[in-house]
Amino acid sequence: MLDFTLGHYLIAAALGGTGLGLSAWTLVTRRQRSDAVVYSPRAPQQLIVHGPYRYIRYPGLTAVILLTGAVAVASGAASVVIVSLWVVALCIARALRAERRGDHGVFAEAYRTYRRQTGLLIPRVSLEIGRLWRPIAW
């Protein structure tokens, strides 16, 4: 066991709260579509790109990682940290496996475009200087 400070608990609370919020947002977004559409790996009828999917391709897995991190930080036990790292590795492997499937099928081209615009498990941050700074035209 580690000696915990208030900071450790605040970090765990932030990770857990973010994970719960992202999980709820993902579930609400999925409920807006038919489960057959969302969970059909063989013949999806549409590509969902709104809600958290606008920023992250696998928000459900990201939520699991955040919640697992919260438990690991809050517990401080080496065994919990090891199991948490294993869960994170499984989530990453799952996302990468699903990525390979996205390259084929009806939405292959749309998915490639979507992939360039979003992050796998964390939001993609891109700064375009030209959009932030515009020279003054004299």
C-alpha cells in the first residue's frame, strides 16, 4: 500500500468522474441508434460520427481505461495496478483489432476519412496555425 495524500484521491475522482461521464455520453449516443446498427460487425448500416464518436473512435474503451485508472490510483495496491495495466492492454488490443475491420466493407473510404479526423482512444488535437493567426491585410 502506498501512503496517499488528498491529491491521489482527487486524481482518482477526476479519472472516475471523466470515465463515468464518457460512458454515459457513449450509452446515450448508442441508444439513439438501433443496437443492430451499432453492434453489427458484419454489415453496419451507418457510421456513427456524432456524440463522443466525433472525437474518439472507441469512447467505450476509453471510459473503461479511465475507470480502471481511477481504481488503480485509489487502491494503490500493486496487484490492482498490474490488473489495471492488463485491462488497458486488452482495450488497446481490442481497438486495434476493430480498426483492421474498419478498413474493409461498405464504409471503408468514409471510415478512413473518419479515422484521420479522430483519435483512437484519446481525442486528436491538431492546431492549424493558419486558422488561429491571420495576418493583417494592409
